[in-house]
Amino acid sequence: MTLISSRHPAQQPEAWANQLVRLHERVVADGGLGLGTPWQATPLPQPRWVATNPALATALGWPEDWAEHHDALQVFSGNAVWPGMVPFSSVYSGHQFGVWAGQLGDGRALTLGQIDTPLGPQELQLKGAGMTPYSRRADGRAVLRSSIREYLCSEAMHGLGIPTTRALCLTASPHPVVRESVETAAVVTRVAPSFIRFGHFEHFAYARSGDGQTPALHSLQALVDFVITHHEPDLQGHPQPVLALLQRVVERTAGLMAAWQAVGFCHGVMNTDNMSILGLTIDYGPFGFMDAFDPDHICNHSDHQGRYSWNNQPQIGYWNLRALAQALLALLPRGEDSVSAVVEVLQRYEDVFVQAMHARWMDKLGLTTSQDDDRTLVLDLLQLMAANQADFTITFRRLSGFDSRAVPGADGGPVNAAIRDLFMDRDAFDAWALRYASRLRAEGSVDAERAQRMRGVNPLYVLRNHLAETAIRRAQDGDDSEVRRLHRVLQTPFDEQVGCEADADFPPSWAQSIEVSCSS
Ligand code: AMP
Ligand code: MG
């Protein structure tokens, strides 16, 4: 791998590759089913920058002023390509809301290519750059509203330390796009080591080869080999590569679900086509960080059954892994042995998730040792928060400042008042606080040290819907400064930032009327 240093990406045509295109060509030449289609974006009129991401550009080894030269604005709104770029839309299938949906694919995404960077090889992908062979009946566009949400949330998740695709920049155009109302178009440039989804594997397990009879196993095998070669090189030569790859994905997905739960994040469309093989958060459509804690919170207005509610997400992660495992089974010898081996790997999910989740809750409470009734202490807090509709983010952040020596509620003094005030049922909180205080004392917890640790895991700032909404409304009126300001705040969500108190505050009452749906 060559490391790029501060040369403008337009000046390094030799650097741009598209490994998926290469794999596609090889698979087709070998008589397999193709992985997608080389494709061009559909130009957008009068593009403007809404945001460039200087921190990410620097991390990629690009010069600070990369966005100002070489038609960068045109390239990242789909109106031009730089030498060496080979744009490509890939094909995948998937289960949507628990039902097999058949072929889907990059209906509005176009991978520009892959470059070597100090972060390792990274793919750059436009989202919203026009129709592709996989657009079905849709327009290939993304509206400014949802693109701002994707840009900000990708970077907010990164700031929180949660695996995610990144967002390099955001461009907008006055081009009208019809959703419930007429909106305008935007293009987000996403960055990730790979955008391969569970649905890619499902596609080739169930698609038929040219003779219409045999499943496209040749392509499926090529995809597995590709992922191992490029993303899990230590599994090369493994005696059971398919199972070993599945195990990696099981473990990563379990870890990701725990990470989401711990910040009150809901994805909203956890379909198998929106599950990354690398365990990244991907495809920000309807998503949300909870305000008042409700375990049954549904962030997607279109999810009528609550399939993807906060509480359901971990088991949906498992459901999706089962769909992936079912697809991979096609590569293993027929018979019960293969089925049992796959089931055994899948069973790792629960162990890894439970452990990861427990560790997250312990960290959120600042506990460094383990005791038998820790689980109950956590569950009782969550129950109390739910019953009192306590704000998820604010509760944990304020708990960081918990005074373990004070007797809760005694003398009506201001002891732990900031936390206590979050609960309508003060007595119930006091009872829990007594247990928490004694649990902290039992491990000799030092409040100041604990507070510092807890403030490193309990964020002050998350991308609440109303914060995104304010940035969206301003940008729709032509003022993009709030998008960039929020981005800066969310880059360091654990650090108190002067002048940003309102970003850490309770949502205003109008936040309840914000509806986030699949319309994007
Ligand atoms: P999602 O659940 O939003 O990730 O999208 C599901 C599928 O629909 C994917 O194959 C997307 O590429 C496709 N899709 C969503 N919106 C559009 C659009 N406006 N134009 C073309 N394809 C779309
Ligand atoms: Mg998707």
C-alpha cells in the first residue's frame, strides 16, 4: 500500500482503483454473475458545497484546500470524474422488514473508486447521484434533508467511537426532487473500507446463473474470497474460511448492537441490505437518538409494527445474521454437519452481545469491578428512566457527577439534585441512588476519577432530531452554517464546548412533532 501525502486527489490518477470493478470483471470472465455495472452519475445543475469535512480529508492525506480545486465540486456532485475513477453501482438483494425483497442494489449510490490512505484503502461513494440500473421505479436522488442527516450522523457516530461509514462532503443543487412535497437534491460522499452488505451475499446465494438453474455460487464464492483477501487477510488459508468469516461478522455485529444501545441510537431500517459486512453503521435513513427513554421507541414513522424499535434491535441483528448464515450455507457441503457448524457460530452472537452490553452499562455507570447484582442495578435504573420518561443522554451524563457520599434526599438538600430532578418519582430514584452509592463505595470508587471516566463514555452531545431539523431548515433557506457548526460540536461529543449548552439541553416541545420516515 502506498501512503498518499497531501497531493490533491485529482493529481493522482494512478491512485484511483475500483477493486469491485476488478472482481466484477473477473467473475464475469469466469462465467459467473456480475457484481454490478460500471455507470456514470447524472449531472446536477448549479451544485454548491454544503459541507466539506476537513478532519476526514486530512485523515485521508488530502490537502486542506482539496475542495477548492480541480472541479472538486463537480466531481462530488456527480458532474465530472477525475482521471482514474471508475464509477460502479453494485447489485445486492435483501430481506426488508423480515420479508425477502429480491433484487435491490445501489439504486442511488455510485462508488467512485478506491484509494490508498493513511487509514488504509478506502472507497468513496456518491449517494444521490442519479438513477442506476438498480433504481427500480425510484429517481436515484436523495433530498437535502436526509443528506444533511446522513452527513451529520455519520460523523456524530464516528465522534462517539462507533463503527460507521464516514461522510467526506455534502453538495446541494436546486434540482427539484418529489417526495411528500417538492424538495431539492443533494449528494453525500461516503467513505468506508467497503460498502458490502449482508444483502450482497444473499443476492448470489439465491440468484440463478445463466442457465437459469444453478444458484450463482461461483460469484458468491468470489465475493467471500474478496472480502477475506481485502478485509480479513489473516483468514487467508483458514481451514474453514466461510465459517471463520461468519464468526467475524457475528462478533462485530453483536458489538455494534451493544454500541448503538448504549447511546440510545435506533437505526430505523435494519434490513439485511443495510447491514455492513464490516460491522459499520450504514445507510442513515430514518434513524434517531432517543430523547426520553422508552425501550419500545420506534424512530421510523414507517415502521408500523415496531420491528426495529430500540429494544428489538439486538435480536434483529441476530435475525439478519441468520439470513447471512443461510446464504453462506450454500458454500458449505450439504448436510447436518454444516448446519450444526453454522448454528454454533451463530450462537456466539448472544454471548458476545451480552458481554459487550454488560461492559457498556458498567462503563456508563463507572463501575470497574463485577458484582452479582450489577445487572439488576442497571435494569432497575433503565426501568426507572422509562417509567419517568427521563432523557437518556442527559440522565447518564448527569450520573457522571453523582456524589456517592451524599445521602439521597436527606434534609431536602441539593444532594444529587440535578439527577434526582430528572425523575418524577423522587422516592424511587432515592432508593436506587442509595443502592448505587453503596455499590460505588463497595469498590472504593473515587468520585472525581469516576466522573472523568464516565464523561468519556456518556456523551454530552448527540444528534437529536431537533438539532438536525434546525440545521436542515436553515440549509433549505440557503444558510449552511448550522450544518457545519453542528458537525464541529458532534466531532467531540464527550467534551464540554463553550457556547454549545443548548445542544446538550432537553429537546424543545416541537421536537415531538418531527416525523422521520423512509422518505429520503
Ligand atoms: P434503503 O432502505 O433506504 O437503504 O433503500 C432500499 C433500496 O431502495 C436500496 O436498493 C436503495 O438503493 C433503493 N432506493 C432508495 N431510495 C431510492 C431512490 N430515491 N432512488 C433509487 N433507489 C432508491
Ligand atoms: Mg439501503
